[in-house]
Amino acid sequence: MTSARRTNNRWLVYGANFDVNSNSEIQATWIYRHDVNTGERVALAKPHKATAIWPQLSPTGDHVLYTRRDLHPSGQQIWLVDIEGRDDHELFNFGEQVKTTAAWFPDGRSIVIVAEHKTYRRLGVCNLATTQMQWLIDDPSINIESASVPFGSDQIVVSEAKEARAASFLLDPPTRAVNRLADGRFDNIVLIGPAENKRWIGQIFSSTRPEELISFSINSPRDFVVLSCAWEQTSLTPQDLHSAQDFHWQSVDGRQIQGWFYRTKAQARGTIVYVHGGPTFHSENRVNPEIQFLLTQGFNILDPNYRGSTGFSLEFKEAIKAEGWGAQEQQDIRCGIEALIGRGLAERGKIGITGTSYGGYSAWSAITRFPPDIVAAAAPICGMTDLVVDYQTTRPDLRPYSEEMLGGSPLTVPKRYYERSPINHIANIRGRVLIVQGMQDPNVTPENLRVVIAALEQAGVAYELLTFEDEGHGIYKRHNQKVLYQRLAEFFGRVFSQ
């Protein structure tokens, strides 16, 4: 199941790679209507291929919007089906390799669309009765990330990202008027929805300010009231947290890369590169408990937004596909480390790397490809080791993502899967390795762990191992995080002191 939503206490609508008639798992993701009273499950739509689907039931409860990726792993088309499973049809297809998203207006008669176009995304509105489409924003200078129309409003909330910072503005469909909050008031702000007395609810955050809900007036954003009172729930103060500083460098091909540099307030013991997952994701100026803990233990932190990250532009996000996973984006990370060394912010031999999921894969890539004076230690967390094994054992809906990022499947581009798999470069390891794995991980399955341990032992490469039987993809339970964070600090500290 990828998503669910209830209407009138009667139905759940969700996607699942399961055929209720044969009572068996399938590869494709079908859309189901589940009666919460009788348990009846009806397949409303049957896409041909597996993909992650978050179906959206209309506010009127009579139609479902959903996405398909039947045509190409890089594309995403919008489909519509009624609640009885009739008239299942494609609404929008702007190209086989073009991703499109859509969201309902509260009246259930119109939808807002965000579609890729050349090197940017544009935004439009469609009336389903007339199927008339109108583009409201077609501007390469606006980095649209998403759009929605919250209940209680007829305004479109547009979320954009500027250099990995979150921003939002309101768009009035009839007039196309844009209402922006005053720039610089908050490091990051996300609009959520309208409140009483013409006020709005939003979320603000930064690396020294936990996520908080605020109430404010759009026309007078300085008139805001904090609703969540996060500081009342902790003994910490803003002075206890470490601020994220913009850090820029040039990669091997001249591309400019941004990341966040955190400087410890203690005596520096070394530097840890913390690589975000995804890779279709980005690190923000936001409180990260793992980073903040490692800073208190005397480590400086570099948190890079390598090519392929969101938060900058569509062109930047798509750039990772030019050569696929394990190529230029890993050089972006290496160049960031070298920039730290060149500016006197890191010391050779005292640099480590960690991250979860794709960050774990990046940690494996670094320790198997970079010299030990660039990366002396790696702690991959739930990271892919053999991309063929990962493709074969992961969730079916994630395989199209691997195909998109690597340019095909292991059958169509076997050389690329081999070259980019860290397991095939184990003999190059000269640094230290701590492997971390959730043993219930459905994404990067423990089979990745089994095969890499066999390869390490065959090559005579020493390693340390930390597993969590009750964790899946990532280490999220508080008692496990305490163990993980302490182990990471001990591991990197020991390596850097040698």
C-alpha cells in the first residue's frame, strides 16, 4: 500500500501491488476502493507497471486522481477514474519522459497541474467539465516544487525552493496575482492553509529553530503568532544548536555545488560528510538530530546537495541522469571535501562519510573509490552495495526509479550496474568501515548486507557491523538512534585519533 484516504467513513482508496481475486502479490500497483464497513475491495484501475502511487480521492468522493508510469521510467502521467471503476482514462500526457503531478481544488471540479517543461516546471489549472487547460505560471526563473489548494481557500499554494531553502506564495487563478511573503523574514516557510479572520497557518524552521507552526496575516507577515511553542517542550535553547552555513564549491566539470557546513563549538576532532538520501531530495537548513549530536561530539559536518538533488532547479535535479548513479554526483561530493581541505576547514586523514539509503550508497562509493586521505572512514546506513541485487530484491515500485537513474535495467545496461556497484570495488578499500543495517528493510534489503559481507571477507577487508532487528529502511526508533549516534561518534573518533 502506498497511500490511503477515507471519505464519509465509508471508503479507503489506496494503491497496492496485490490482486485480491487471486490473493497474490503482483508487480504492478493497482488502485483499490476498500469498504471500511464490509471489507469489500474493488480494483478501480489496473496500471501495467509498478510505481509508487498516492491516489487522491476528490472532495466530492466520486473520482480518483492517480499517476501512471507505464510509458517510461522517467515519465509520469495523470489519470482519472470514477469511484465505481468506470471511465478510467488518461487526463494529461505532456511526453513519455515528462513528470506531471495534480491536486484537487476543494470544489472537486477543477485540478491544479504541475508539469515539467524543458528545464523548469510550469503550473496550470484544468476544469474537468470542459477539459479546458490554462497555464498560469510558465516562468523558468520560478523553481516550482509542488502546488495544492487547501480546504477553505480558492488560492493555490505554490511551494518553491531557492538554493535549498523553502518558500511559498499564493496564486489567485482568475487574476494570476501572486502574493509573496516578505523575503528574509524566515529562513524557511511553508504555507499550510487558511485560518480564521483572514489569517493563515504556516510552518517555519531552520537549523537553530525546530519546526514550528505559526499563524499570520499574508498581507502583514510580521504579525505572526507561534502556535506550537517547541521551546517549551525542551531544555535546549537556540544557543545549544549549531547553525548551518552556506558552502559552495566547483565540481570536476565546473558545475557549482551547494551544501551546508556546520562548525563544532568544541575542539574539532575531524570532519564527517553527511550525505542525504534520495537522491531526489535535498538537505535543508533544518534541525537534524544526528548532525547536531555529532557536532556536540567535536566533529565538523559537511552536508552536500550534489547534482540530482531537488531544491535548486529541474535541470540540476536531472543532471544526475547524464551518466547515472555513482558517477558525477560522487565527484561533486569529493570536490566538496577537497574544497574543505583547501580552505583549511578539514584535515587529511581525519575525514569520514555517512548517510542513509542513497547516502549509504554514497558512503560505500567513497570508501571504495576515494583515497584514504580524502575519506578515512565510512559508515553506510542501509546503503545499496550491489545494484543488481538491490534491483532484484527491492520493492517492485522502486525498480522504475533505478531504471530512471541508471538508464535502464540490469538486463539492458549491465555494464553500468556492474561499474557503479561498490561491491565490485571492495578490494580498493584502505580506510575503515562500519556497516549499519535495518534487518526489516524492504527498500535496501538485508541481501545487500549479506553479499557485501561475503565480498569483504573474501577480500580480507576488516569491517564493523551494527544491525537493528526492529528497523526497516533507516534507523528511526529513539532507543536505536541513541545507540547509532553514540556508535558513529565512537567509530569516527577512534579512526581520526589513529
